[in-house]
Amino acid sequence: KQRVDVAKLNAAIDWSKDYSKDAKCLKCHATGYGKGGYDPANPNPNLSGVTCEACHNAGSVYVPYMEKAAENYKREEALKYGMAFPQGDKGKVTCVDTCHHQTPDCPVVASIDGYKFDYDKRRTKAHRPKRGKW
């Protein structure tokens, strides 16, 4: 059974178009696009979609430390190695300024009357990985 996305139907999305190479879409729907991450000419499935790195920076800089420290890594050390923990106002800026803002670039968001991203409501639904479990 196929799921119908009403927002996409209302936005008159062109189903025949390949949006996987569209810069307007990739800036929010791929991790690190335009910043040395996802490259549509050489797509990496690990960077497609919104991954941990979209908010926490490139794992290549801090994951080796965390793996070495196993479950005993300290937040301060992860920060020192480049991991970001966007919370509070910084988290709101990260979420809203990066992707969740009223934008004419996204045909779905632009077509929804009264669309407003509610950071305080959505942050409670964000994943919370268990310490040391990736």
C-alpha cells in the first residue's frame, strides 16, 4: 500500500523529476551538502537524509576518540574533538537556520499555509542516543 503525502500533493511536486541532485533540496535533505559532505556526483548513502552529522559535526573527527574511550567518554572530551551538542538557543538556531525555516526553496513547506516549525515541541521528539551506543 502506497502512502500518500498530502503536503507533496498540495505542493504539486513533479514526480518525474530527480530531486536527488537539486541543490534546493539537498541543503536540507543531505548531510554536509556544500560543506564537504554529500556530493550528488558521487553520492554516499551514509550522508543521504538527515544523519547525526547534520547536527553533531563530522563524526570522523570525534568518533575515533569515542570508540577508544568506549562507554567512558566524557562530554567535554567529545566537545574538544569537535562534536557539537546544539542545545537551548544554539540548538534552536541550528535547527531553524539550517533547515526548518519558512523558505520559498522548498515547494512543500512553501505550500503549507501557516507552516511554522515549533522547535520546543519537536526537540522533545529528537532522538536521544544512549551513551556509548552509536
